[in-house]
Amino acid sequence: MSDQDEPPSKIDRPTFEATKDIIDSVARSISSGPIGLAKHKPEPWAEPLQCFENVGRMVEQKGGRVLHGWTFHVRFAENLPGLPPYLYVTHHAVWHAPPKGELIDVTPYPDERHRPIGQGGDAIFLVDYDAKPVRSPTQIAPLPLRFFAIGDDPKLSAYVAELNRNERHRCEKLYAAG
């Protein structure tokens, strides 16, 4: 994904409606876990981009448990004007809070470009019981982002395939540095 790719604020209503169906389809290709909204209630001490550590600290402080899974994001490839958007999923962790078992996203998103798709500020979250972060003595690293073309445009499909290759390569280097 390029930092120049456009965020979801430029998505029109028909595109958003179509994206909901794609989210369901992509979710089922990733995990059979439940999909729903995680309430966004960032903790004042929580650090952006540190969801695993943030949720671990929340569990230590208030009980409950860590749930791993995926958040959903939409972008337009700015360098490919006129093409439909693409969807990507980010490995994420939320707090499964006692006593009701609510899903709470305690991680802040100071940069709106990184806010997941959701409703009313809350994030669509796909639970994936197999999506454990990669741990080493020095780091907790996320699984690779996963990119999906929306539609069947060959240029967008090629772009998304390149994003997936680059992301796998980036994560292999990250895990090796461990």
C-alpha cells in the first residue's frame, strides 16, 4: 500500500454498500469466527499501532481476555485513477471485557487514515482464533496485511497482488530481525 493511496473518506454511498458484501466475503475467506463491531474506547495510556501490547495491559489491569482478529480498511490506488477501491485487513487485537464480553478497541487512531471501517467510530472486527501475533524475545509482530481487489479489473488485481507480495516480504524481514 502506498502512503499516497486515498483513504475511505472519498468513497461514495453505492461503493460503500457494495463494500459491505465484499467485507462479508473476505471475512469468510479468512476466518469462520464471528464478525461484529468493536467499540472504540481508547485508553489514555494506549499507544497507536501497539494493539497487542495495549490489550495485554488492559487484561492485566481489568481482567477479560485478548481477542485476535482483523479490522477492515478501504483505499483507492491513487496512482491508478478511475479504478475501484481495494480492501485490506489489518491484524489487530481487541479487549474482550468482563462481565458482558463486549469487544473494546482500546488502541487510539490519531491518524484518520488508519481508522478501520466501522460505524459511529466503532470498528468492524473479525475474530480469528488462529491469528496469533509472531512473538520473539524482542518484539510482538502482526501477521501480514492482506489485500483484496474490489471488482475484477486486471490492473487493480495486479496492483493488489504486488501489495500482497511486498507485504509478505516486509514481514519476513521483520520476523527474521526478531
